Amino acid sequence: MRIESITVRRLRMKMQSAFTTSFGTQTHRDLLLVEARSGEHIGYGECVAMSAPFYSEEATSTCAVAIEEYLIPALQNWSRQGGNPGGVVLIDHPEQISQALAPIKRNNMAKSALEGAVWDLWARQQGLSLAEAFGGTRRQIEVGLSIGIKQTDAELIETVGAAVDAGYKRIKIKIAPGRDLQMLRAVRTEFPETPIMADANSAYTLADTELFQAMDELDLMMIEQPLAHDDIVDHRQLQAAIRTPVCLDESIHSAEDARKAIELGSGKIINIKIGRVGGITESQRIEALCRENGLHAWCGGMLETGIGRAHNVAIASLSGFTLPGDTAPSARYWAQDIIEPEVVMEAGLITVPAAPGLGYGVVPDRLDAHTTHLVSYDLTS
Ligand code: OSB
Ligand code: MG
């Protein structure tokens, strides 16, 4: 496949409702989309970095720099080294992208946006759905909801109630110091049977072990990333001290990280985010590791538009994704998504599209309406 041009757009989109985590409140999404073109086909990838480096070290601006100044040139360089003179990038399979970008350390969300665009482009050329291209087998995926921190317990209970009524298969509740045990107890009392989990976004330390031991009584499905964003050693100690399964999010950036965390016993579940781990190929490796070692895995979310959401739905169709993911339908996030049809949920399930590529149409007018900046690289010149 000949990659002839790459376009990077920056979009600003207002969210349906504000989303609060232990690192702040968000009302808008400021994100990058990458378009890779070959002949009449265009493939789309989404960069899931947040506008500031609160979740991880990457942010929208740093990703734009990484893609434009380092990643596109690295692809061209790799292609030239493979004996293809000129600026066009020639590849046989999108699995080669992570290899071609390996000389650049980390910058995983930037890499993933570019790699995702190439997977979509390749899938379209081959006439495969993204799910088929990734090796997915499920026709439908189970959907969970991630609920941000609410001011009051009453507001949270109302939101959880609406989510249960909407059919979500599990409810994730963000926690932070001061909004944790009592709040979760109030929810559990109101919803004794609902599959509930908590996500701390790395806001605690081992000094809070007793707090997490007290949470054992709530029968949570798991507690996500309770400790530092870069830790797998303290998580091992916490997991040994509590019954509730620990799920790792921020700490896992690669299959190597996952291997080490599994070896240590730092958790029993991994939240796989395509962006955080540097792309589809790395996500597939982590999915395989989880399967081989008997860990549950599920697909995390980063408040994606329909483009990133379509990639998530496709990867979640792999058999190692054994628990509901944070892949809520489009309407949960946007007044109007940039894809048509939007991602919809029925009875807590999303049907994995079978049409080539994303399986949803990207609407050019909607893209343009939200675009604040656009750079296009013609690789043929
Ligand atoms: O920790 O999983 C997280 C959103 C932004 C950054 C980090 C996280 C989240 C979510 C929302 O939990 C998941 C979603 O609905 O997309
Ligand atoms: Mg998380």
C-alpha cells in the first residue's frame, strides 16, 4: 500500500456534559484527527491525548509536534531504508507501522493516531471491517459507562439509576480523596445488585490501604488505578492486601509493562486503551498476554469522537476483551457526532460494524465545522 498524503486536524468539540475526574473538570474535547490517503481511500485515526498532560505526559499540542516533526519523517525514513526512494510510504501491512515508529521513544498517543489511520486505510483497501482486520470475533460487545465525580451523592445516585435503566452492563464511578468510601456505600445501598467499579485515576498511595480494605465490603468488580500513574510495585502490595481486583490503566504503556505487572501480581485486570499503549499492534499483544495468563481485559475510553470510538468497538471484539468496556454510544458524549450513523447501544450492547474500515461514515461538513487547525503533508512531492 502506498501512503500518499497525511493530514492532521485539530478539532474542538463541546461535550454533552462536563466530565470530572481526580485531575479536573472537562467541558470540551480538544483533539487531533489523522487522515492517511492512498488513491481514493482515506483512513482515519484519532489522537486521544487530553488538552493538558494530566492523565499522562502527552497532550494535544505535544502530539501534533510529535506527529508532524518526528513520526511522519520516521515513517518516510523507514520506507526509504526498505528500498523505496522518494517520500511516499510503502507498506505491506499496518503491523509494520509500530516497528517503523519504534526508533521514537514513547509518544504513544501520537503514534497510535497515525497507526490507526493506516489500519483504517488498509482495511478499506482490503475490503475488511476494522474488527476483521484486527482479528475480532465478537459480533456484539458489552458496554459499560464511566461516570465522572458528582457534587452530591443524590446527583450520583440519579445518574447511576439512569445508566442502569439505559441498560449499561456495568457502571464505573470516578473517585478522589474525600469522594470515595461513603459515596460508594451510598450507591451500593441504593443498587445492591448492580455491577459497580471505581476508578481513582492514580489519586491515592499505600497510606490509604485501610480505605481500600474497607471498600472490599462493597463487592466492587474492580478498583481501577488506585495508586501512582507510573507504579506497578505498590499496586502489587495493595492487591495482596485487598480482595477487590485491582485494574491497571495509567501504569501500562506496552506489552512489556503488562508482562511485568502480571509477573509481579500488580493487578488482576488490564484496561487496554489503544492510544495509551501506542496502537493496535501493541493492544493485540496485551490482549494475547491477558488471555494466556488468565487476566481479564477490557477496552478503556478517552472521551473519543466517533472515529476513536469505532476503533475501540473493533478492538473490543477480540476474544481477550472479556469485560464490558468504556465504549458508551455517541449520544452520551456529543450533541452530534462526526460519524453517520452514530454509535448506538441496544440493551447494553453495541453491534460491531461489518462494513469496510471504520464501518461508520465520516461526515466531512461536521469535521470541517469543528476544525480549528489543519496541516496536510503531500508525501509524493
Ligand atoms: O481513566 O479511564 C479513565 C476519560 C478521560 C481520561 C481518563 C479516563 C476517562 C474515562 C472516560 O474514564 C471513559 C470514556 O467514557 O470514554
Ligand atoms: Mg482509568
